[in-house]
Amino acid sequence: MKVVIGEDELDPAVQAYLDGLNRSELHELVFTLAECSETVRRTLEAVAELAGERRGGAGENLVRRAAALLSAPKGYEDYESYDFEYGEYADNGYAADILDFLDELEVLIDDGGADAAAPPLHMIIVRLRPDLYEGRGDTGGLMERASDRAAELYARACREGRPDVGALAVWLAQFRLEALSCPDLALKDFLPALGQEGLAVYREAVEDAPPSRQRFVLEVELADADGDVDRAVELLAEENTGPWYASIVERLLGAGRRDEAMTWLDRAVAAESVGRSFWDRPEDTDIVRKRLDAPRAIDLYIGAGRPDDAVALAHRLFRDNPGTAAYDLLLNTAERLGRRDREHEAALAWIDGRNWRDADIPIALALHEGDVERAWRAADRWGADDAWRSLADAVPQPRPADAMRLYEEAVTRTLGRRSGRETSQRIAQFAVRLRDIAAAADAAGAAEAADEAGAGPTDEGAAAVGAGAGRRSGAYTKRFRVWLDNLRNSCRHRPTVHDELRQAGL
């Protein structure tokens, strides 16, 4: 709302002075002017009355609109809207309408209507929470996005408005004690709104709550808000729930207490609490975390001048979970320290020295480095299980006959399953790959023969003729044709196999 009192623009010095005032100083200035000038007082009263009428009416209307939106039929109430592929429900516009409404509320806050925007935002947060907490939502994630955005805007409305700090503190504590997420409401986002009075009420509500995981997290958060690192570490080190190594290390580092942080890092490594887990436990929030990320731990060791500990940790993580990610972490760590060749040889020696149940892991690691020959040696020694197809599809393929054999064995296994269209399609797919491997091997052989016969690299025509001859009459293609004839003969009573082979161009 703008009241025009004259045509002259405000003096720049006055404008600069006003811009430098904080909220309380500006209030004090306005009250002083109102006491000194009857005109200013009447103008303020008129503006306040108009603003109250506009915001009061708008606020009631916004709450009614929010209630109507939240009462609309939800897409996930309709069984027909369920998406079985993603395990979620298709949105019928319910969440999208709420997001559009949130856009309006954000504009209202921008225009100074934080107090009017707060009630509908609060309603949206409370109403959406049960659905999200139970895991119901839409395939596009719009419901979760709407809930998170409502929480963000509500915190902002509280900061920029004039909420009842006592009521806000009690509600915020109760809401977060029920569950820490859906949506995530962080105390730090509400601290400016609560002030010391509201924070005291919030603290009392947390302390009065029965012991729980949620209460523990909120207590740590309060220690952070107080800047009390010792209290936070004391809570996080408690044996019944902790120690929460990652959170302790990061808080000590943030406080400049590196030696203590490194001591806790050593404890985390000894407790095998370093590395990436496959899923985050519900209590592992941004406030409390047990496991340090492996790259972070290694960075800390290197930064502290402890390279041997960094490499030892990388080796241990690789041996505990010998996948490509841990392998890359080990080699990257060694390279940073100028020890890549030595640690690479040590890793290969460890791989070769193990008695693997099958060669899937050694094959995956060898192919990850592009060493197809080493992958085949591993398959010869331990046998390929699930990794057979990655090995057979490797390009360039140094052992096409063995690659074809792997596919032939896969077709034999597939034939032993219950017959049906899906099984026949899988057989046809494998047969196509067999044909392609044979053709590629014959083409490579023809090109090699042409080179040996003196065809230069610029003689593209001769090379093309040689490659074509290899595809038409090469040994691998002949082998494939014999195999395909045998397949058709063995499947003479399975017409779907013949149908799928024809559709695949075979």
C-alpha cells in the first residue's frame, strides 16, 4: 500500500538514513513522528485501518481457499490412477493446484502480507503430512515438493510477520517431536521469529517430552542454536544411541578443534563407521549422522598429513566392498599421493589372491578399466555368473568364440524355462547378439588379413571389400548359421520362437 503525500521525491540522504534502520529502529522512529505530528498520527491510523480490512478479509478468504483445495479429490484416491511400474499414483492436478496456490502466497509475502499468508500455509503443511508420512504421493513428486515449499514459505512468513511466538513454539516442537520429516522444519529457520521468548517455550516443550529419537535430535539442535559444542558432542557421544561420529567430527571441525575431530575420526574408522551405506536410516538427518562419507574421511587424513592412514582406509573400504566406486576411490586417493602404480598393483594382487565364488567382481573391475583380457582370465579361473553378458559384449572382443559360447549357453538356459512369448523374445535377442558378435569378428579378421596382404589404411575400397567378404563367408558367421539351424530344429514344436526369430530378421 502506498500513500501519496506530495509530488516531491524523498531526499536521497533521508532515503539512505531510512534504509540503514533495522525494524525496531524504524518502529521507534514512526512512533516518535506520530507523537510529534497529528497529521502523521491520523495518516498512520488510516493506513492501519485499510491494511487491517484488506489483510483480514484476504486472510479469511485464503484459509477458505486452502481448505477447499485440500478437500479436493486426490489422484491417489482413484485405484485406476495407480502406476504399477513406479509404485506411485498419477497426480490428477491436486498437487499442481496447491503449488499454484503457493505461488500466490509467495507473492503475498513479497508484498508484506506475511501474517495473512501464514494460516493457509500452516494448514497445507498439516493436511499434507499424513499422506507423505505414509508414503502416498504422485509419480512426479509434486506432493512432496508442495509440502516442502509450503514449509519453506511458512518459516519465511513467520520470520517476516508477527506470529504468536508462544503458540508457534509449542506447535513447532510438537510437530517435530511426532516426526522429523514430511516436511523437514528446521529450528534455525524459525529462530528469528521465535526470539528468546519463543525459544524458551520451545526448549521447555522439548525437555518435557518423553525420551525418543526425535527428542534426541531436537536436543542436539538446541545445543547448536546455543553455540554449545561441548553439549552437542556430549549428546552425540551418548552410548545408547551413538556415537554419532560424523556429526561429532563436523561440529568439532567447525569449532576449530581439529585434533579432537581427528581423534573421533580414528574412532569412527575403528568402529567401521566410515563409508557409504546403501540407504539412510530414518534417524540419519542433517543434524545427526553416524557414518562419515569415505571421501570426506580421506580428505581429512590427507589434510592432517596422514597419507598412510588415508590409503589404508581406502584399501579397507575396497576390500570390504570391492565394487567399482571403492576401486576408483582407492586409485584416486593413491594418485593424489603419487602412489597410483604401487597401490594399483597391490589391489590387483589382492583380487588375484582371493578365492572368489565366481568371477563377477573381478570381471566388473577389469572391464571398468577396459582390460578385457584380464576379465577373460578371471572368467577362466572362477567362471562368469551374472557378469557373463558384460564380458561377452565387451568391445573390442579379443575372444569372440568364447563370447559366442556364453550367449549360446544363455539360450540353452532360457530354453529350459517355461515356454511363452517373453521367453521366445529373449531367445531372439540373444540370437541377434550372437550374429552381431560373429559379424564383428569376421570383419575384424578380414581387415587384419587385408592389412597383412598390403592394403594400406587409405585404401578404403579394398578394406570395405575385405570386411564384406568376412561378413559373408567368415568362420564365425558360418558357426552362427550352423548354430541357428540347430536352434530352429530343436524348437520345431515351439512356433513362438520361430516367429520371434523371423521378426528379428533371422
